[in-house]
Amino acid sequence: HMPGFLEATVRWFKIYKMPTGKPPNQFAFGGQAKDKAFATRIVQETHTQWKAMMKQEQAPTGINRANTTVTGSSELISQEQASAEVAKTPPPGPAQPIDPDVGKWSYVSM
């Protein structure tokens, strides 16, 4: 066990944007953390929905389900087809400058 770790993590997610002038983050469930059983149920439900979506004949609008590993998927493609799709992508552009705020440290006292 790590006493206080969960509360400290929730607090950090609540306040981490405040030094930049943003308000504290708001959380569902009144800011109360949920237990392992709740999280596991949500992950299982999401996975079940994803599997059902991958096996539908028609994809929901705007979702490309092409894949090389999902057995039973109507959008299963070969590794060669996947490689050909990747080869069609444009090359990366030039590196962009890193925002100076990236390494900035801030301290919040409450």
C-alpha cells in the first residue's frame, strides 16, 4: 500500500494546469476515485463494444477498421496490404521548435 497516493494523484490532476491561469479540473463522480472492480468493468465493456464494432459488416462513419490481426473482422487485410498503405503516407515534415513551456516547472500552494 501507498497511503495517500491516490488522493495526491487526484489532487495533482485537479491543479496541474492552474499555474498557467486555467481553473482547476473538474471530475466525474464528484471527484471520488472508483475502485478496481469499477475500472475493470469499464475496460471489459469497452473491449466488448470494440470487438463488436470490429466484426460489423459496415463500419461506423469515419472509422477505418483495417487491421492485420483481428480474426473475424470484415476489414482484415494482409501484412503486405498494410505495408503498402503505410508506404503511401507522406514523409515527415521538418522538425518543429519545442515550445519553451515544455520544460517549465510550476509550483502550486493550496
